[in-house]
Amino acid sequence: MAALTAARHGTRDVVLIEKGALGGTCTNRGCIPTKFLLSRLEQSAPGTDDAGRTWLKMIKHKDALVRGLSSSIGRSCREAGVELLAGHGRLCGEHCVEVTGPEGGTTRLEAKKIIIATGSSPARIPAFSIDGEQVLTSTEALSLQRPPASLVIIGSGAVGSEFAFIFNRAGTKVTVVEAMDRLFPGEDQEVHDLFTGVYRKMGVDFVVGDTVDGVEPKAGGMATVRLRSGETLEAEKVLVGIGRRLLSDDIGLETAGIERGPGGEVPVDDDLRTSCPDIFAVGDVTGKMLLAHLATFQGVQAARRASGSAARAVPYHAVPWSIFTTPEIATVGLNETEAAKRGVGCVSAIVPWMDNIKARIDRSTEGFVKIVADPGDGRIVGGTIVGNHASDMIHILSTHIHSGATVTDMAGMVFAHPGLAETVYEVAQKLRHEVARGASAGAGS
């Protein structure tokens, strides 16, 4: 998106360097293929007799979709006048990039402005190796030619949980192992509480508060997973889904005098500039929030600045994220878990979907709406929605956070009836009284 934006804003000689398929992780190995499989498997889970054949057809369909999207990105770039250069790019100075092509030859490019958008790759666990056959990352899991009979997934965040749903729907016996003391450790406690029931109903086993000390392949195509507690698990495949590793190695940062942060991130200022003012960085490699939609927004704004056009500041405080389980999980801003880590005071209110008549009509009452606000002025600072269409509904909260609205502002709106969004209104009403009660108590003291 950065290359397209730069070209559309009049920058001449825009070159996009990519060593893999265009579209990056989201298109090829992340958002798009996982959501495709989740959707198809929810619509028609394979029967036991033809599970392998049905799965293979879905994988081929997924691959065709991904190739088509990647090809479309290339076509858009060429139409905009962007030159595509295949290979690995490496800084060789503040205004220079050296590209090593697929065949090993090198090309040296001079540039007034450079944007780093190298992204991330699946994180690994030092205690054991990932062979791509029996021990997998998300990349290999998306290309399996049949669903395994059994699977241990290490990590219960966005990656681990979505693959738990994918393979459970495909007929695999799934066990999730989470090192922290609850499922979805970045989310609030209510999410864990809800999904313990969801997983049990699905037949997904889970272990929390325990870490994996090792994985040992066994004869017969099975693997033993050793936990620190001493427990062992056996499965046909093991999937490491603990997060992402930032790709800032071997891109020549030191030649431009750019230092990496403690997590391998490339630090940027509010204008997305690195310590070298003519070099920008966007996306996962900045270490801000590892989200494709945020990377796209950053890419557009960095390209506008590099092209000399006006650009918006990135509203990190109002960027939503979603996990496409069933029910969906969507969060924006500061939740209570993060507020506690930061020592930030907040008040919250929650209403379950069971209280919403539209959810009851739809027979989809698992979940809730929760809003977090500043206890002083009632300004909305975050929220979580768990339920059908949560990934769409979260933008109601995101918009209010972005505009600096209060729970009183939200409670002053009129929501259509009957509708799922009415629950947002109910939470705002409830929370408005909490804020007012707190203010009264403070005035009285």
C-alpha cells in the first residue's frame, strides 16, 4: 500500500522490493487464508468418510484465492507505475538499498526516501526445533494435505485459537497449551471464562499455566509434548502458535545508523520516521501492534509524508483488533487487563448478549459487550465485544474512542431496535451511572 500511495501522490521512480509473493503475510499466510478456511469449515465441516478429500479441495481453493489476490496486487502496482523488483533488500546507507535477486545477482538502488516494511514471521521456541513436518508453524499448517487426527497447539492467542477452530471443524482432536494462567491472556478475564465453556462444548482440550519444555517425535508418526509440570501429551502434529518474530535482522539497519529496540523493533516517531529522517518504517517491524490493517494505515501515511503530502497521525489508541473464533472476539483501546498492567484507573460495565432480544431471536447469545471508561470524565478508553459480528460492531467503540466521546455521549444516541448494537447503548447507560456515582462520591468526600 505504501508503494501505491507514493505513486498516486506523484512520486516518480517508486520501486517495491519483495522476495516472496506480493501481499505479505496477511494475503499469503495469515488473515486471508485462515478466514477462508474458518468460513468454509463452518459452512460445511468434512464428514468422516471424505474428510481428506474435502480438506484438500478447500486447500486448493484457498491457494487459488491467495494467488489471485497476490496477482491483483501486482497488477495494481504496475498500473500505478510502480516497478516490482524480486529479491531481498538490504540498506547500504541512508539513501541506498542493495537487492539480492532470486538467482543471487545484486542490484544497487539510490533513493531519496526509503520505507522499511519487512513485517514478521512465526515466533519459535528455543527448547525444540520446528521441522515443518511434525512440528509446524502457521505457515506449514495452512498447506497440510489432510487434517491430522490429533494436534497440540502451543499458544492460545489469535493464532492458536483460530487454528484450534479450523482443525476442530476439520475433525481433528485438538489440545491447546497456554503458558499464562488463562486462555487469551491479552484479553480480560471474562473472555477466558466464556471460552472455557466454548472449548469444552466443542471437545477442545486445554491446559493453562503450563509451558512446553520439549517436543519429541516418536515412531509411528506421533510426537510427545513434555510440559514443565511433568505432564505429557501425544499428537500427530504440533503447531507453534505463540506469536510473531519481527523481521529486522539482515536488512542493513546498522549501515544507516538505525538501532533496533529490545524486541527487535525498528523505533519510529509520530511521523513514522526512524532515527534516519529519510528512512521510514511501517507495519509489524515497528513493534507497535501486529495488525495488517494498522500496517496498511501506517504505509499510507508514511508514503504521503515521504511524497511531501500531508498525513494523519496514527490513532494507536483507537485501533481495533479481532479474533475470528465463534463467537468472535473484538477489542479496542485499553481493556482492564492492560489498564492494571499500566496502573491506570478505570471503570467498566458489561452486559451479556442474553439480554439482547435480537441475539435471542438469532439463537446466538454467547458473549457480551464491555466498555471501559475514564472514571473522572467518563471518556471511553476501550472495550471488548464477544459475539456474532463483533469484528464489525467494535467500530462503534473505536469511532467513539477516536473522537474522544464519553459514555454520556454514547448514551445520548438512538440505536435501532431490534438490533445487536442496542447492547452497546445498554452498557453505556450502565457505565454512565457508574461514572456519575463515582463523581458524586468524590464530591462528597
